[in-house]
Amino acid sequence: MNKWFVLACVFVFLSKPVSAQDSDHQYRKPLKEVIELLEKRYDITIKYNAEQVDGKWLNYAEWRFRADVDETLHNVLAPLDMKVNKEGEGKYKLKDYEYFRWEVQDGWDYLDQLASRYDDKRSWEKRKLLLRPQLFQALKLFPLPDRPDTKPIVTKKRNFKGYTVENFALEIRPGLYVNGSIYRPSKHKGKVPLVLSPDGHWADHRYRKDAQIRCAMIAKMGAVAVSYDLFAWGESLLQFKSEDHRRSLALTVQTLGGLRILDFMLADKAVDASRVGICGGSGGGSHTVLMTALDDRITLSIPVVSLSSYHFGGCPCESGQPIHACAGGTNNVELAAMAAPRPQLVISDGKDWTAHMPEHDFPYLQKIYDYYEAQNQVVNVHLPEDGHDFGYSKRKPVYDFLSKHFRLQTQGLKGTDGEYDESGCTIEEKAVLYTFGAQGENLPAHAIHGFGNLEKLFQ
């Protein structure tokens, strides 16, 4: 045998990883090589980083290829719990599988399947009776844990034009605190409505300018607005690391925090228990839907840029516990329907997962409300040119809805053109909104620290 031929064979053998291509070896190929084949065969580009492909292999790799490139990409990546996002013609980006994000039609089909289980008020109420207790169980909140026998920590009021602000810390389990700020009208006659104002995952959370404006305006209109931190955000970072927010227990803690804040505020004799609302955006919108489904004390609900039948919440604080497996399976739109016949405003936009709200999900909600002859109690404000934020275009319908249903005063705030003047709201520095001090110096000595200690509270 020619020695040069032998040397060439050895060189080829040593320069390539061993990957026998036969059925005995399941036609196995490394993912990086499969991507290179895909790009060459279908004339496409797939963006990825080394960490995404290192050490990943695919069985029966080329056997998964089909004539259609999108079908092929699904066949190749689904077994690896991966997917691609299409960024343009022939351009893709590799991503981990997103359990919480479905194709639009898949979400609609699933909602239709859920809707087939009931066709009138009686059958729908029966469905609700299945869902609610199972939601508490899925959240690890059945039975609800005892409240610590401690008084809320409340800071001195700060006075502004037409409203006041005070910060609070509420112990919801031994050593575990939820923090926030309470915006109250400076003057009022009789009892005032309450609006819980959880926020989403936008940078700076409740300290943001638009979050402060929203709560200040609600207070100036004559209601109490309570803005509070997500778990492992804001002052919660004094007790936990930011990465703890991406753990499933975040959903449990945030829900318990919302329920305990509701208990705390309804103990205030100035608050009207018949007018209790909740309004949050993005992840705060998911929290809004869940809280309303769990607690009938909430009489009005406003989920903002969050609600969708094909998106279940991309953060563990929205979908980390098996709430969507309750009663044989559910989704956020069915959970939102549990608000019926209580007033509900759904705000959607054209550039996120709420883009198709008017086409399918909102008609479903109208159908449920119609069981109660209350179809006019559910409203959708869809902003097709808007994106995922809580800007003025979202705040304005919030103010309108609250003023209508809670009989709030807009005089001096709303012009003859229907627009609101938010210029009288004071934007405070972040540190001023802390309860425990700028450096956490006032954090109680018995406060727990670390996720391990948190887990012990919910075992």
C-alpha cells in the first residue's frame, strides 16, 4: 500500500472527531457541524455562541432534514430543547427552548379547547371552583402560612402637591420582607379606593419615573396607590441575590407578598373595601391576573402589556410554579376570565406577545363576561403602533378606567382635550423610596439572608 495514501488516511482520521455515520451509531453529529450543514444546504445564517453548542450532539442528524427549512430547524433543534428566532430572510438566531412562548395559533387552539369545557355561567363557575384551590396548591400556599405577629414598618410621610408618599416594609414570613411605597391623596372625604400597583421587569422597577408618575396621579385623583418590589429586586436585594429572582419560588413569594399587602391595606379604616383595584405591567400584569383570580377582594383588574393565550410569562416569577397545569391545564387568558364580572381593562400593543389580543383572546373574555350579562365590564385598549412599556399612552386609559369605575376626580388633571397633565408629579431619587435606608442600615436584625433560608420557610 502506498505510504502516502496511508499517511493521508491517518491525517484525516486525526484531524476530525470520530463520528461514525451508520445506524449502529445513530448517525450522530456534533451540533456545530449540523449547523454548518444547515447553513450550506439551505443558504441561511444561524447566529450562536460557543457555549450554546459546546458538547451538544444530535442523533440521526441529517435524517431530520426536510425540504422546508423551518420544519428542518424544528426537527433538528427540538430534541435538544433549542429553537431559532427568525430575524430576517434567511437569518436566524439560536436560542434555548422557551416553554412559555407558543406559536400564536397553538395558543388560540388551546384557548378554544379550554373554552369547550363550559358554555354558560353555571359550567364556568364550576370550572372556577376547580381552578382556584389548585392554584393555591401549585403556589405552595395551601393552607396560607400564618402572618408574623409584627407591625408593619412605615416611614414618615413626604408631602407633595396633592398627595403624600410613605415607604413600608411588611414581614410576610419570619424574617422575610416585602417593601414598597404608599401614595395617598392629601385630602379626601370619606373612604378612598385602593389600587395595588405591582410593576414588571423594566429597569429600576418601582423607582422609575413612569412608575412614580402613575402612582402619584392615582393618588391625586383620590385613591391610595401601593407600589411594591418584585422578589429579589429593589430592597429585597438586601436579603437575596438578583439571580434568586430567576428561581421558581419567586412566584410563591411575590403572590404571598401581594396577598399580605392587601391584608395590610384593607385593615386601614380609610380604605373602601368595595373599591379595590390592581394594575401592573408586563410581569406585573401577570401578577395582576393571578392576584385577581385568587382573591375576590379585588374588585377591578388592569393587566398591561402582558396578557396572551400564547405566552405564559417568561420569568419564573410568572410561570415558575405549575399554576398553568391546574384543573387539567389552563393559561393566562382563562385565569384573567376569572375576574368576571368584575371590571377589567386589558391594555395591549402591537410589538410584543399581546399584538393579537383583539383577534381572539379578547372575544373569549367577552364571551365569559357575557355569561354574567356584563360584557361592557371588560375593555381592551389596543395600541398597534406601541411597544412593550408603560408610557403615557398606557397610563391614560388606566386613569380613565379608574376614574369611571372608582368615581375618582380628574378636575385640574384632565383637560378639555381628554389629555392628562402629569407635570405636577414629583420624581424622587431612588434612595428616598427605601424603607431600610440607602445602605440597608435599618434592616431588622432577624431578617433572613440567602435563598437556602428562604426555602426553609416554604418546606
